[in-house]
Amino acid sequence: MARRRIPATAGQPALDAVRSGTAARADTATAVRYALEELAERVPGNSVEVRVPPFGVAQCVPGPRHTRGTPPNVVETDAVTWLALVTGTLNWPDAVSAGKVAASGQRANLSEWLPLFPAPGPRTP
């Protein structure tokens, strides 16, 4: 299980600031790290490395564990794209096709688990 460093009492307000468009850099950093920790907790494993430079990295998804060098399954994106994916304002296929997400490896598709924090209310397909 992932080791939590950011409690929901800090992570949720940071996500709210991102959603409202009032996030300062510290809020963005907290929201990114909180979402990475949440992904690692919901989808435990070590076969995919998710990178959101410069704010954080997490390992998730069950499967073979890598121990040295670059892992075979890597997802990398910027903070704005990551937060849009985890809040549901951007979907995985659109982000990948627009080149906003670099995903390599057979397990590097996170669409099954995103969004992590969708906006309340009815979802559109």
C-alpha cells in the first residue's frame, strides 16, 4: 500500500483550488502529489511509473516490478494535464492523442482508473 504523506484535509482543498482556477503553485504541487498518492493507493503495484515533473512520481498497477533503470511502463505528463485527468475535465484518450501524455509500455494505459476525483453530479459519457 502507498505511504500517505498528504492527508485529505490538505489534498482536497488543493484540488478545490485547482478546480476553481485559484490554485497557487503550492496548491498545484499539493494537488498533484495527493492525486499520485491516491492513484498508488487505489491501484497498488509497481509495474507502472507515473511521473508529473517537477512535483512527483508514483508507482502503481499490479504486475512485474522493476528494480533498476527506466521502468518498462511509464506515464509522464505535466501538472495541468495530470490534474485535468484526475478531476475529469480531460479524458485519457484525448490527452494521449493530443500528445499531452507520454505513455509507454503495455500497462501504461490509466483510463480504467481515471478520473480519481470527478466533479459531483451526473457524468457525461
